[in-house]
Amino acid sequence: MVEEFEPEQQRPGSNSCLPTAIRAILRYYGRDVTQSQISNWCQEGPDGCVIDLAMDGLCAQDWDVIEPTDGPETEIRQYVNDENEPTPVLVTIKPAFSDVTDHAVAVLGVGKGDSGNEEVTFMDPLTGRIEALNAELFFLQMDNAGQLAFVIQG
């Protein structure tokens, strides 16, 4: 599991979850970038960001961006639970039967929770806190959002 990850909170009333999650990940890597810089890289508009444009913007800034495509759930588990170098993964989720737009979070780990059930631990830009959700429900919400995820490596 990714340790010592500092949460970030998006501006109240904004749709800035994607750039906020990216900023938290980049700060985890020791890069001090502003929200404004990341918003520009991601081509953020009033309705938020398009994940493909965000990935393109990061690549233009010389960040390596890897999109898990061969079983994203398995790859996410591998990245965040790597014993030697756990890596946060940016994931979009969408609750079932919801008309809200996709929501970006930074996944930090997948494992047994206090209840004994498997949970996904993630940084939620909306609350600015580290949260946990039943893994089955989390991955269902990820499926609802199109299984979109990416890893940033610098």
C-alpha cells in the first residue's frame, strides 16, 4: 500500500477532482506543482477534464503515463500493493444508477479492511481525505465509469 500520501481537496463547487488527484500524486513524488499548472496541462474546463486530454498534457510535460488495459483491476492491485515500490493509481469511478459525472480518485491500496472484507483505500479529492470502500463496490463503480485509470511515473 502507498504510505505517507498527503491528501488534497478540490475547490468547493468545482469539478477539479482529476487535476487535484494528479497534484496529490505529483506531490507524492516530491514535485511541487500548482493547481493552475495542472489545470492547464489537463485542459480543464468548467465541467472538469477529459481523461485522455489530461494524459496527453502530462506526457507533454515529460511524465510517463501508463494506462492499465490488460485487466485494469489486476494491474491496479499490482501497482498499489507492490512490496518494493507501491505506486498510486488515478482511477475514475461512478456510482451505480447515478447521473453525476465520473469522479477521479487516487487509489493507494487494496486489501483486508478492519471488517475483514477486502477494501480499496483511496484519496478522495472531494473530501480531501483518505477513504476506504468495499472492493467489490469500488470496482463496480470503476466499471460504471468505463474502467479508466492511469499511472504517472516521473
